[in-house]
Amino acid sequence: MLRSPNYTKLPFTETYSDIIDVRSQSEFTEDRIIGAINLPVLNDEERAKVGTLYKQCPFTARKLGAALVAQNIAQHLTTYFADKEKDYHPLIYCWRGGQRSNSLAMVVSQIGWQVTIIEGGYKTYRAYVREQLEHLPEKFTYRVLAGMTGSGKTHILRHLAALGVQVLDLEGLANHRGSLLGEEWESRRGEDKEKKVLSPNPQSPVPSPQSPVPNPQSPTPSPQSQPSQKHFESLLLHELQSFDPNLPVWVEAESNKIGRVYLPKSVWQQMQQSSGVEIELPLNARIQWLLQEYPQLIAHPEVLKGKLEKLKSRYGGEKIKEWYRLIDAQEWENLVGDLLACHYDPSYNHAIHRCFPKIERVLSLPELSDASVTALLKEF
């Protein structure tokens, strides 16, 4: 039976077999509905070519665009859609819910599948994200975990999460370790937040889809890349929507800027107004923990020097040379200890009580063994 596409401005409580983003790869990379797959009807190069031609002759550009769209849809039909069953029901969107989404939806619906198009496209979704982030954060009670660099805050939060405690992993969402030593060293969980929504359920609610299907045409960011500001906000909203407002949410004491992305003001203000706990750890234990957490410091000394070079304007050339000498001599404990004393600890002491004035409780640990952390968590 032939079908006509459905249109909706409120798809966020419905369920779909797939969520299909038909925009180009670069548009998809910047932001998308969490769990969406990318089946472009025009790739970046084709879109640019049609756009350039349109300025010269709109009619000729439309003919070229139609031909390219038809070719790409044909390829999708013989590959991605080839094994879909009769009850397949995708949600499709483009930038504004216009020609790109309608072109694929028209063909797919004529096959007999029920198709829903987001009226207004990605712009409708983006407006939804912004509206939700304006009001949703205030519904939660936050517990802020503070502590100097090397005090194992992320380690402790992971233990809490493993115990079923609600943890908002801002560094993971931003794909960025907060310190100079941590930035750009490892891929964390910003992109994994989309992978975690995988489940055997073939129906996917929006914007928390349960079964996004990996697509070889979907661009994969480099391991060190941060999400765009827009996609960070999408990931953040998705995470908040998974929490129970009746239970506390633990979060690390972060700046409102994590690498290149910013926390929405609504989240940052709630964190600043929340009570919390400060972890204290002996200096030597912090040094050992940092060396354990960042073995790259030893493996790539030239990269480390490049990072320290960024501090030259603050501490002067002589201090940078001293740090270089410690690197060349492989005096790693002395290096990390001096970095903590000169750079990290003063910065922390200057900012922590100004940004988080309600952190009043201090908990001391002798070291960061699993046994010590488990004992500490019993006090929370």
C-alpha cells in the first residue's frame, strides 16, 4: 500500500525504527539528534557545487541537484534500506524540513513504508534543545565534587557511577580532560554517549533513540576532537533526560568552559549554588596518581614540552627551561610536583571557593586505591 509522509513538530515522545539525517556530512558532524544516522542526499562537495551553480542559473542548479539527489537515494535504497521489513518506520529530517528530507521521504513512502518528517527540520530540534536546557537543569539537586589536580575526582565519580549513582560526566561529554596535562591526550566519552543508547529494541524514541544503526557514511571525529558547542548541548540534554529528578546528581567542580565548549548558564548557575565535598589527598599520592593516569607524559616528552610552552608568558622563560631540564633528566616526580606547586594548586585555591562557595565538607584519603575510595563512598 502506498503511503504519504506524516509531518510532526513534536516527535520527541514518539518511537521510530531509525532517525535519519539527510544533511551533508559536515552538517551532521556539527550536531544531530542523538542516535541519528547520516544518509546524505547531497554530500558536502555536491551541495557546494549546486549552491555555486544556483547563483548563476537556478533552473540549471535544480536539475543538477535533482539528478544528484536521485543518484544518492538510489544508492541508499540498494544498500541501507535493502533489508528493511514492511513495518519499518523512520523519522527523517534535514535543515529546515524542506526539499532534502521530502525527497527521500517521498521515495521511501512510495515503497510502502510509513515515514515521518520533522516539520522545520533540524532547526525545530535545535530550538527544543535550547528550550529544554533553559529549564531542565533546575529540576535536579546537584552534589559537587571538588579537589586539587591529582586528587582522583574523575576516578571517584566513576566509582559512584558504577554503584548506580547519577553522575554527570562533563569532561566526558566535552571529550576533554580539564588540565593542561590532560587536554588532547585521550579520547573520552563524548561520542560514546551516543553509542550507549544502543539496545535490542527496534523502536527509537526521540531525542533518546534506543537503536541508532551505525552507518559507514557517517563521519567519525578524530579521537582527540571535541564536539561542537551545539552537539555538546545535545549530549548534555540527552544525559540530563536520563536522570531521575528525585535523586541527586554528582558532578565535578568544573569551570564554565571545558576546552572549547561552554556550559549553558542554567547548568553552571545550578552547580555554583549546590553543596559539595572537597577531596584531600597527600601531595605524593597526587603525583603518583597523575603519573599513572598520564603515561603519555613520559612516552612523548616533546609533546609535553609543547604544552608547557603555552605557560611561558605566565611563568617566564627560566621556569620553562627548568621544567624542560626535569623532562630531559626524566625527573618525572619532581616535574609533576613543581607543576602542581607553581601552576595547578594556586589556580585551584584562587577559584574553588569563589566559584563554589557552598563546598563545606572535606574528606581526606591516604591514597586512591579501590579500597580507600570504596570506604570514602560509604560516607556519601
